[in-house]
Amino acid sequence: MKKFTTIIALLALTLAFKQTKGQAKVDDLLKFKNDQYDFGKISFGKPATYSIEITNISKDTVTLINVRPGCGCTTPNFKANQKMAPGQNAQVQITFNGTAMGVFSRYTDIEFSGGLQKQTKFTGEGVAIANSAPSGPAIKSPTPINQ
């Protein structure tokens, strides 16, 4: 049993090392703006959108393959299979449907050629916005005239 536990622990460490190494590689090849985005306070139930800008800082062309949101409350908008030559940019627009009350965090995975992946995160706080009542005296309905 000890051997089995040791083997599992070694496999877990190997996978963790590979993921860390892969993450460092994507950050060496691509520069991200807004990959950790804070909406601040947003109105509950109102969609909110932001953009992630990706710049290819490598010497090779990199392809943006796919964007996978972590939940159904998030919708990405991007150009699938977009090639970025060195120095070129790509944009990924992320829309959150606003259905969280209180503090929230959501994640999105962006996949690139060569098995590269970048996990992005957005946070915020959903707050209730009171309906604004009309100011001034209430308007009464006209009294019907009997004929």
C-alpha cells in the first residue's frame, strides 16, 4: 500500500510540475492584458463585458484555438483559429450574465496551438440596484365620465 501511495504522489507532483512549466511557457510566448479582471460592483442581473488582449511576443506564429468558460454564466466572443504572427494581437471578449449576488470569481481557459493554455479570471460583486421611484406627486388616473 505504501508503494501505491508513493507512486500516486510522484505522479501528482509530475503533473503539477508539467502544468507549472507549461504555464510559464505560455507567459514567455504571449503577453496578456486583463487576464485577471475586476469588474468591481455590477448590477445584479445585468450583463457585464470586458476584453482580454493577447500579444504574441514570441518569434513564431501562435494560433488562438478555443476559449472555454468555466460555467454557463460566461460567454466568450473570439475568432477561432486566429493566427497571430510575432507582434500581432488578438482579442477575446468575455461577457458575464450578472446572475451572481455578492462576491464572485469565474475562470476561463484560452487554448493555443502547441498545447498552450492560459487560465484567466474575473471577479466582482453583484449588488441589488433599487428601482428608482418617480419623483414628485403621484399622477392619478382620470375619472371616467358617465354618459
